[in-house]
Amino acid sequence: MRLISLLPVLFFFLPSFAADSKPLLPCTIYQPTTNAYYDISPIAVQPLVDHKKAHKDDRTESWHARGYDIGTNFTLNFCAPVIETIEEAVGIKEDLLKNISAFYEWKGKKYSIGQTSTELVFRGRELSLNYTNGSPCDSPSTHDRRELKHDDDDDDDDDDDDDDKKKGDKKEDEDDRKSHKGKSGKDDDDDNIRRKSTLISLACDQNLPLGKAHISFIGTSPDQCTYFFRAKTMAACGGVKEPPTGLGAGGVFFVIFLIFLAVYVLGGIAYQRTVQHQRGWRQLPNYNVWASIFSVLRDVIIILTSSCSRLLPRRQGYNQLPSGRGRGSRADDENRLIDQLDEEWDD
């Protein structure tokens, strides 16, 4: 009966095996040190179905972050593309427009700062989400001209500034066309292009309801190629939602029961057959006990069925038909019948 001695070990490892047998869902992660479970999908904005009406708690647009001193605002989503329609973005192929998860608009043009990613990363205790492969980064000369342009806005010589601005914008557009050229695959090698990216740091905020987030723009790299954001949400607190498993608590105990029953029956049969030399039904473990239980159950069923059958209405037969004559009248009839037969024989 060594199999029975292994049951406690099986009971210990079966729940963890059921939980770890499936891979993680998108936008989920376990904390390496505490093993806490994180799920950021509650703050991912999904587009509404055409026939569905928006409720007051449903978001009809992606998340926004104000850029403050850089002169533009940002639109982004978590683990999903933005729900706004983007018909064109600088340096992004048409088939990749639907996968943009963050972008900003500058001078009537949309710039992608990252494609959709559902992979969360822990760096120490900091949870982060990274988007890459956005629009091509500006060349250093273009970036320097943008900085000079902001400085020239404070000068008093308006005429010179207007002329410089027009020339700078014209040259900047030429640089953009040169740096972003390559949709045909001839003048641009995607592997050698530095592209914009986004890094979002996710922080816990238990004061916000689940599904809400507060997003702040932290800053950008000096070459304006990487953008940093901080998102506070309850979804980043860990343990907000248990990871889905193939078996619930009831399913795990049911599997344990089936394993225990199989070990009990097979082990008992092997013991009764090899050691006790039993055959037939007597090979079952504890045959006498189960036979007595079955006999008691059979008697109970018979008693219940017989008791219920008395309550059912019965069909009356000929032997139960009411009769107005008593026992004496029946004897008189028999005597008259005998006398009649005697008379017939005499004739």
C-alpha cells in the first residue's frame, strides 16, 4: 500500500501544479521575490462594440497625459492599441498603424512613440511597461534647431525670427522627409533607424478605483527619442485579481477524490487477490462492509416504494364490486341451482 503513503505529497503539489500548468495571460506577471500576481488589463481601454451603448463608467477614448513644457500632449493605452483612429503616422507603415499604443501630435502630424506590447517587466520592485518601434527619431541637427527655435521666441526682433522660423521649418520638413523616407524599402533600412519608444512606470495607488489610472508625463531623453511616464493605478498593487487556473477549489478536491478512490479500489483488489486469494466480487476491498451497506439500502428502497404504493389510487376489480346481498342469499341461490339441475336429470 505504498501508493496511499504518497497521497499527502500529491495533495500538496496538485494545487500548485494546476496553477502553473498554464502560461501567463497577456499583461500579467508574477513578482519575482514575493510571487505576487499583477494584472494590468483592467486599465486597458477597449473599443466599444458597435451595438453596445456606452455607460457612464465606460471610456470612449484612450488615456491622456499633458506634456506641459514640451508643447504637446500624449495619448496612450495599456497593453492594447489606442482606440482612436490613426490614418497616418510619420515613418509608420500602413499595416502597423492599428498597433500604435502611444502617440503625440506636432504641427498637424502624428508621431508614434511605441507599438503595442503586453509584456510587463520587473526591475527590482518597479513594475514597468515598454513600447518600442515608434516613429523614427529626429536627427541631431533637427533637434538642435528645435531648441534654438524655442530660444528665439523670446527675442525682440520679430522680423528676423519669422524669417528664421520659415527657413528652419522648411529645412526641418526636408530633414523629416529624408530621415523618414524608406516606405518603398530602397532608401531606408529599418534595422539602422533609431525609433521612438515609451517607458511607463506603474505605481500602486489604492485610493483609485479598479479600472482607473492617473498618468503623468515625467520627461524625455535629450534627443526626444524616449518618453517616460508614470501611471498610478490600483491594478499595480498586486493581488488585485487571482490568476485564472484550469481547476477551481472544488475541481482540485474532486480530482483528489478520484485519485484516492482509484488507489483504494485498485490497491484493495490487488491485495485481496494476491494475499487473500479472493475471487469474484470478494476481490473488492471491505466486501462485507459494502455488501451490508448495499443490503440496507435495498431494504430501505423496498420499504419506501411499498409505502408510496399504498398511497396511490387502486383500480377496483370484480372481486371488489359492491354487492347488496349477504351470505345467506348466496346459499339460497346455490340450493335453487342444485334443485333445478336435479329436475333436469329427472326429465
